Amino acid sequence: MPWFGQGGKKGKLPGATDLQIQRSKQIESLRRGSLNVVETLRDAEYRLQIVAAGNSLTLIINLPPQFPQDKPVITVQPPVRHPWVDMNSKVSGCSSINNFSMHSSLQTAIQCVIDEFKSNPPALVAHAPYQSVTPNRGYPSMFPVTTNIFSIYPSMPNYTSSNSNITTSTSTSQVQETVTSTSCESNIPNINQINVNTSFPELKDKSRTEMLEILNEEEKILDLIQQVPEVKQIVENLEKLSLSCTDLAKENLTKKPVIEELKCQVQEKHEEFNRLRAEFEGNQEKQLQLMDQFHPAVIQSNLKVAILEAEEDSDRVVEDFLDKKLDVDEFTTKFIEKRSLYHTRRAKEEKMNNMNLGF
């Protein structure tokens, strides 16, 4: 930066080599281009701010001593994940950078990187996707999604009740009926093993004619069968099962209001869950935005730009004083103000560097 008795525009050095001339042309073209780069290290380092998918990124352009014979090095801050960017946050996948030569255009190569980042935005490393969130950020969902919250519960039973008959189709009654039937099966005799002479002793003394008469009358046959002890036992078991099913159906009917009330409670909890989830996702998005805004690398980059702006303002005050546009008192006041701002920002920037080195 020019000071008292110094300064002036940069000119072509006497006896400059072709490499130096090409370097100067590339740098001058970069300064006069439409990229609005900021020079942080004279003829060696430049910074460029871009916005990709709402994220503020800084491209740091380092020109090696043998540039443009050697390709430039472009670093991205804050660290991002992109096919063109390696683990050291350096752009390594751009063909315009990798194939850079004496006759290449630095401004075109940088514009190629900017276009790629805008068409295929990189993801911040600090905001790697959760197993999640946020849909547009690559996070898988953090919450279970279901189209019907009652699909995990058994459906309500359909009952048909009357004075003489009560039936149920619930899974509970079916299970209990099965258990009861199983417990009673041991009491049901095997009909095939019944001894006819023992079970029907009254038939021993019957003649053939009487036997034929009984055979032709269904009611008499039924009466005989019903008098068999094993059949009586089966009938008693069936009556017990019928009474058990009736009692179970009545009990299920009494529990229907409780189940309906529990369904309403589950519905309310589901609505509350959706509200809290939406609130959580909104807060998470705000957190991500604040983390982008206050990322240490972004703050440090903004401080460097602010330092350069403050230094340029102080240089402008000096030039106005040398051109006699300002008197001594006005110059002293403005110059002290600008230089104080410059040194304040410089101190903050150095403190940020020390904090980054400490971590």
C-alpha cells in the first residue's frame, strides 16, 4: 500500500521475462474482469466470494512463483464436499485448472469453477447429512412416516347381538375360543370306539321288526343317541363354550368405549407429534443457517475483506490530503478513525488465526 512519499501505479519492470509479462497480463485481466476479486497478497493471492445454493463460499486463488507456467491453486472455504474438491479443500477436478498453460485464461478457468458450483452446489462438510432431515440437504428422514397411524393396531370388532344369539369376530374371542375348545377336546370321547351293546343296552332285547321301526323313525334314533353318556358330555361342553363366547362378546362390547377413547388420544398425540416435528425441522433449518453464517472460516474471510477495505479507506484519506482536498485537522481526524478501524479489524483477524491454530 502506498504511504507518504511512496506509491504510484505498478508498471512493467525493466528487463522482465516473458513469464513475468504473461503473469502480469493474467493478473491484470483478473483484476479488470467481472469477478470482483479481492487481492489479499500482492500478485500472489486473491479471494472471491460466491453463493451456491444459499451457502456463502470463498475461493482462494494462489498463484505459484512460476505462474502461468505452473497452474494456479484454488482452495474453497469453508470445507465442502464436491467431486471437484479433494480432501484438502483444493479444486482438483476442473480440466481448465488441471490443463492450465501459458496461453490459458485465468479468468475463464475460475469462471468454469464458479459455473460448476452453481449448477452442482457443493455440500458443507460441517453439515454432513443425518441418517435424516433435511430433504434438500441430503439428510435422510429422522422420523417414522406412516400413512395410517392405526394400521399397527387391530381393527375394532364387529358385533351382532340379539336376545337369543351373540356372535363376535374379534381375534381375542377366537383365540380364547380355540383355547377353550382345546381344553375340552380331551373330554370328548372317540365315537368310533363306542361299544354299541354297552351304550345302547335297550336294543339287545328288540326284535328285528322293532329295530326296523326304530330305524324308520328319526326321532327315536335321536332320543337314543342323546341318551349316550359321551354325547351328553359333548352337548354339555358345547353349552359351556356357547356361554363362554356369549360372556366374552359382552365383555368385548363393554371395552369398546375404552378403545375408542384410546384411539382419540392416539390421534391427538399424532397431531401433536406432527406439530412438534414441524417446529423441530424449522429450528434445525435456522440452526444450519446460523452455522453457515457464523462459521469460523467465513468470519475470518469477511475480516480479511474488511481489513482491506479499511486500509483502502485510509489510503484514500491520505491521497485526498496530498491533493489538498483536506486540511490538517480534518485529515488527522479521518485518518486516525480509519487507521483505528483497520488495526481493530487486524487484531480480531490475528486472534481468529490464533484460535484456529489452538483448535
